Amino acid sequence: MSLTDEFVAAGLFGGGGDAPTPELATVYSYALSVGGLVPGTEASVADRTGLTTQAVLTAVHHLRRLHLLRERPGQEPPVLVPVDPDAASSSLILPIDEEVHRRQATISRLRQELNSFHSLYARTRPPRPLSDDPPPLVELNDAVELAGHVYDAAHHCTGTYVSFVPNSCLSDLSASPEQDAGWEAEGSVPAVAGIEGMLARGVRVRVLLQHAARSDIRARKVFGRLLASGAEIRTTDQLPRQLMIFDTDIAFTLHDESRQRDTAAPAGVMIRSTSAVRLLLDMVDSTWTCAHPYATATDAEGHRRLVEDSLHRTIVRLLSEGLTDDAVARRLGVSVRTCRRYIAAVLRNLDAVSRFQAGVRVGAGSSPPPPYTPPAS
């Protein structure tokens, strides 16, 4: 995690990352007014500033990490003196800036080396059909090839990006924002690959998750960052598989986990057919309209009930279709253990002793199923 993102995640800045918290501002202002702080005198500083001692300790710790307080060398007892924000900024940003330049140089070198193979590829590739248009559908052999095409599509996307992210794909979430593209890990096709870069370029981003993602701590952290950057995120009960659509030009569908474990099976499909891509976009729009907005904080009571009722109805429908616990869990994107707790809660809400009885009661009733009561944790 980069330094700035780490501070934002810790709540050191406002929602936009443009202002320090009152505690940081108070302690920094106090240090400026008295010329410095002596470690061990936090209780005295707390009395003078109206803060708690713990708040002063925390603020001093973060101000030192921001290089806004530094220990004056050779002085006893040690004193933490306030530092000009410009000097602190330079000392923090310079190493990051150097790393950015190194990575940009690496990208340029790799592109130059790979571009030198274009003429060889054009001369020796298998003959194409009479039309020079690229094939409308290409099966991609493995995750490395798939990741390369997804990266290229994200790099050239200028208008809109939409994605289905089933709960099974949340394990691929990158732990660090600076690795958003996720291309460092060979064979990685992350669920949120390249989204922050597209948002920075003004691309409209829509991401559809499953309801189960609302309880995933890592998901809240990553998708909360994307929400703050302008992404639109919603959840629904079921998603068929991972889907990525860039503008109206290109789409990728990733095969499910069982096929990915088969090394002989393709990792996914790249779709360049405009008609097919537009059809997928229509499917996305239809699903999006019925989905519920995602929020990283605790949802409002009314919205929470809407999501729970959607889960309830889906579970009842799947049970009436005769699906096993494993199959229902896969559809909902939850573990089998969690799924069984949901099923037990549904049966309890319907006052049914069996799945068959639950299906009969819902099917025979003229009104919808009763409100959903979530299972105990």
C-alpha cells in the first residue's frame, strides 16, 4: 500500500484526502507555536490542546510518518521539531517519483522489445480468412495471455467499462492500490484490474458484485477506494461468471474455476464482435437496473432489507428447483456452511420443516414470501 493511501485508509485525511484530521492539525499547530515537542510530555500537550493523551500520541506518530515532525539530531533531551510541509513532501515523494520513472522506463523498454516482433509475427502467422478484420471470437489459451489482452483493452478504454465480479473472483483482489493493474503476478487476471487508471482518465466505471461481497472485509476496502474515485458499484444475488466490457468494442468472459483448473482448457474468451458486445451490454443494463447500490458503511435499514429480501427470494426459488446445498452456495457466492445457515433461516421464516414444504407454501400462496430474517452469525 502506498504511503498516501495508507494514511487515507487510516482516516488521517478527509474523504477527498485534501485536509488533515482536527487532531493532526491541532498537534502540528501546537508544535509550531512552541517550537517543538518533547517525547514523554504528551499528557501536558493534551491538557494544553484539549485532546486526550492517546489522541496526542497517535497524532505525533502519524506526523512523524508524514515527516512533519522530526527529531533534532544531537539534542538531549530529544525534541521533535515541526518541518515545512514542502520539505516533508519532497522527502516523502522523491523515492516514489523515482520508482515511477523506473517503472515507466521498464514499460517503454518492454514495448520496444515486443514491437520488434510485429514484422516476424505478420510474416509467419497462420493465414487469415479473406477478410482482414480480426476474428470476432478468440479463445485465450491461459491466464497470462488473457491478462495481456485485458491490460491492453484497459489501457485503450476511453468511454465506459462494465464488469461482473462473482464472489469467487474476490480472492484475486490486490492488497495494494499501487498494484491495481495486478500484472506483476504472472498469470493473474485480477477482478479490479486497471480500474483506478481508467477512473483517472474519466472513464465511466460500473461494477456488479454479488450480495455476499457486502460482508467481505477485503472487498469493502478495495471497492470503497473505487467508490471514492467515482466508480458505480451495485450488488445482485447471482452472477453467471466474470465479465469485462471495454467501451463497445471488446469484451472478455472468464471461465469458471472448474475449467480453469483444467490446464488444457482456455482461460477465457475475447469477443470483438460489435453485435455480441452490444448484446452483453444489454444484459448488463438489465441486471444493473435490478441491482442494489453498494455501500462500504453499514447500509441503511430500508436498503439492507431490500438486499436480504432479494437473497430470501433467490434461496426459495433455488430450493424449489431442487438444487443441492453446494449448488445454491455456488450460485450465491458463499461457503456451503454459510449457505446452510441462510437456508435454515429461510425455512424458519416460512415455518417449514423441509425444503419441499417451503416450496409448496411459497408456490401455493398468493402473496410473496414473508420478510427475510438473516441467520445468526
